[in-house]
Amino acid sequence: MEYIDLSLAKLKNVTKNDNTYTFSKKGGSLIFDGEKGTICSRKTNKDEYIVFDVTNLSDFSAAATLCFKDDNSKEGITVKIGVLPHVKTTLALKEEAAEGGTLFLKRTLGRLKTVVLGAPVKLNCLTSFAFGVTPSPNEISLIIHSAYISPTEPEYPVPEVKLVDTLGQKKITSWQGKTKDEAELSAYLKNELQKSPAPREGFSPYGGYLKKSFAPTGWFALEKEGERWYLKDPLGYAFFSCGLDCVGVDGDCNLTGIEKFCDYLPPKDTPGWARFRRDENTSFFSWSKYNLYRVFGDDWYDKWAEITKRRLSDWGFNTVACWSDGEFIRRSSMPYVHILRGFPRTEKNIFRDFPDVFSNEYKAQSEAWAQQLKELAEDQNMIGYFMSNEPNWAFVDNLNITAFTLERPEPFASKNYIIARLKEKYSTIDSLNSAWHSDFSSFDDLLSGVTNLSKEALSDLDEISPELVREFIRVPALALKAIDPNHLNLGMRYAWLSSPALAAGCEYFDVFSFNCYRHDPYNSIENIVKIVNMPVMIGEFHFGALDRGLDATGIQGVATQSDRAKAYRYYMHRAASHPYCLGAHYFTLNDQPYLGRFDGENYQIGFVDVCNREYPEIVAAAKQTHEEVYRIISGDLAPTTDKPDEIDPICY
């Protein structure tokens, strides 16, 4: 294969041995700029691939990074790639990834999740390229076997190595609570099945707090008393939503092309084999399901549902949160939140998943999409619905979506709207040219794609951006209310307020939701409330440790399982203490698969592991916390000050 060597031997922090290179740091990067043979001394080609063959010598996963900068960017684009330990892995990245058009890149053999972060760069203005690793709790050692640029996508060889045991657990290490064999698995789960739920006194049939009540509406609704916002259940009792995301058997592991990493997989003629796969045409396999089948046979789902309903009650959770199993929700009769599927798109999106919001197509798609709410509109157990989760376009801080629209050469109804707004402001093209330091002959020149806009032009366009975001919210939100006027619109679950423009359209929500991956959510809640002035709900948070079972902590890392317990209690106390917070939902019930879920995430974030074994420390903390939240809300109990020992997270 023809390739261009990236000249690793010239770089610092790299040691050479037998034509391979070892890069060891807790975090950092190798900078490729201005050296002969590097990416910066050649004309870039977005169809070519930057390739690194690496081995992670550490005992945990690593987050490798490929960073790009151009003439205009201070931070640029960072592509973060998860790398398994002790496996030689080919990391290949198409150069067009630096343009930021796609947030999550496809998984290739051997590697874990890949995410693109930061502001898009222009490849023809590229000034530097860097390879590195994110900060980690322990020193990470990577062997860099080769690094080159390829005109075609490389092969992804997978070595002969066993990484997971017959139960789907990490094979190469042991830990407290690791299930030894199928006999121990069976004894544990059968014992769990025999346990009876402990009665919860002081709560309504919906889980509302009997000591605090308001006028009932027959639906979950909002109530404000003084400075404090409350959710109230259909009977009128105060309800702070303590939820678990992804309540299901879950555990679908993406084994596409890496089946050889497994000690054992059941043959396809195993009775009921297909039920352990996502479907017969994929290589997604669930050890969580198969382990239950090993113990309970064909009744495995019924037994799991019985165990899990009892656990949620014992643990004090009152909400089955997003992406949970619909059959379990029906059987449990617990309050739940619903997230709608497939947010409306247009045939041509403007940037990532931001559609042409002023088009008739968007309105028609929104009305069709809203129909899925019909079947739930009369369900009193449903607290409300989320319109979407973490829109990909909103991951770019301070994205000027209006400028991005004008830069695209394609026709968009939204572009026509922008030009009409500019005509309102400037009346004539001469006035616009004077303000923008431009030389357009007419407003029609703005239709064909405009680049190199002046700072004055960008400022004007930034003022219009909230109008596009508002339309992004308004059109589908009104379509939903037309179908279901009974339930609360819980918002979009933004990853964060990456731009003040994201608050536009919040008047069409009943609750503003966001996912808050912090150890202390209070200031994040406060900052958002100052902008939106409405009650908020946290859709996701979690904490992971490296002392049991998995190689990555997830977005927030702590030292041990005991610290996970402290982290959960501290977080929920701080959330409940804010008068505008209605609840917080933990992500997730289950650990993720060791070899990665559909996109490659493999985080130690569950209340239970792949064998459905509880993590006793965080379970105990949840029980205690959920008994305390209403005392926190009333002011009878001060939030705990007992904080966990934080560590650098391993996530991607």
C-alpha cells in the first residue's frame, strides 16, 4: 500500500524499539506540524485516511485523540477514539472528519466509540495535527507500530486473543464480586427471585409524597409554591422524580467482526438463539439475556421483570426513565417518562441533524412524527415526554447556525427566511455591503453559498440564529400538543447549553431538560435557570470506577465503588436542594458490555453488572438518598458534604 510516513522518530515523548514507537503519558499529545513528511506539508485530501496501528499496554481502555487546527481555530476539532487494552488496533480516520459534519463516526473492527468534538476546521487551512491520549487515572502506554496516510480505507485485522469469559465478563483480571461460574450465577439469581419487596410507607400509589399535597389534576403536573417548583402526581402529591434510564435486560454487545475475542458464544442451533441477538442479521449479542436464560430457561424475561420491579421499589426509584423496556413499564405500573423516536428531519439537513426548519417538509414531518404519541395520550402513569436527546448540532459551542446555513450552496427555505430578515434590516444591498464590507450585487448572491464573512456579518447572522432554533422547537412541539394536551413536554435533554441560542423556543416546553455530567449539578441548574426561568429536569448523570469489572469510567470517574455511592448521594442531594429542579435520572441500570454496545461505549456505570449482580454500595446509597430527598426539599435536612474521591474519567 502506498502511504506517507508521519515521521514519528522526529517527535518528543516517543521511544523507538524494533521499528515501533512507545508513547507513555497520563495525558498529552504528539504534535505533527512543520516536519517533512507530516500531514501539514502536503495538500490535504478529505477522502484519504490517517492511520495509526497501536497497542494499548495499559490494563484499562484508553481514549486516543486526533486533533486538527486551522488558521482560524484556537481549539479546533478533536476526534476521541476508545482503544481496548492489550489488543493491536488499527485506528483509521478519514480526513473529512476534521470538517465536523458527523458527531459519532462508525465503529470499525477492534476499536470502541469514536466522537468528534469542537468547532469544524477548514482542511485547506489546516495548520497542525496531533495524536495523543486524554488524561487518565493511570499512565497510559501506547505502542505506535506505524502511522501513515492512506489513499484508501485500510484493513482492520483482529488478533487472536480472548477478552471476555463465558459469562461476558472481563477475562484478564479478577475483582470482588466477579461471578466465578454458571453455578454461582444460578444460585445468586434464584436467591434474588425469592426476595419479597419491602413496603414503602408514606407514598401514594404513584409514588408521590403524602406529607405534601396540592390540588389534583388527574395527570402529572406542575405546581409552584413560593420559590419552589414541584411535580405533583395525578392525585396531587409532591413528586421528585428519581429515575433510572434504560431499565431493560439490555446488554446488546456489538461483536461485528470481533467474535474471536469471546471465550464462548452459543451455537446458532441453541434453542431460542435469536432472542439473544438484536436480530438474526446482526452480530449483536447480549450476555445479560443469555445469562438469565442459563438460569431460568424460557421464563428468563418474566423472572427478570419480577426481580427488577422488586429491586426498583426496594431501591426507592419512582420513575422508569428514558429508553426503558415498554413491556416492563406496562407490567410494573410505575410512573415513567417517554422519549420520542426519530426526531423530524428534512431530506437535506443544514448541519448534522439540524433540519431545514422553515420548510413545509419540516412541518409535514413533524406532524407525522407526533402521531406516535397517540397511543400514550391517555396513560396517567406517564409523567411526560422528551422530544429528543442531545441534538448533534448543539455539541458545537456557540454555533452560528445562520452563518452555517448561508455557507451551504444548496437551496433551503431557512436560507430564504434569513435573507428576508436581512432585507428587513438593510433594505438595500448597498446598505448591507457597507455594514458587512462586502461587494454583493444583489441579495440573490446570498443564495449560492457565502464564505469568508466579516465579523460584522457574523454578528448580524448570530442575532438571527435564535429564530432558527425557536422554529426547530416550535413546529414539532405544537404538533405534539395537538395530539396530547395532557402530558408535560419535558424538552430536548440538551447535552449542555452550548450557545445562548439553545434557550430559544423554551416557551414551548413545560420543563427544560438537560443531561448534567458533573459531580455537583447545582451551579449548572442555576446557570440554566437564569436563562430559561422555568423548572428543569436532569435526564442523565452517572459515575464509574475501575475497581470492578470494566475498563472505562464513563463521563465522570471516581476511585472506588464506595465513591460511586458517595457521588450518587451527593449529586441527588444537591439537585433536590435547588428550588427549580424536579428530578434527576441516572444513566443506567446496567453496566455496558465489556466489548462495547452498538457504538462501542463500555462504561462501568450500572447498578447491576452483566450477571445481573447488584453493586451493593451504590444500591445502599440510592435507598438512603431516596428516603432523604423530600427532607432536603423541605429544608429539614441539609445536603451532605461528603464528597467522593474523583479521578480522571476514561470515556469517549
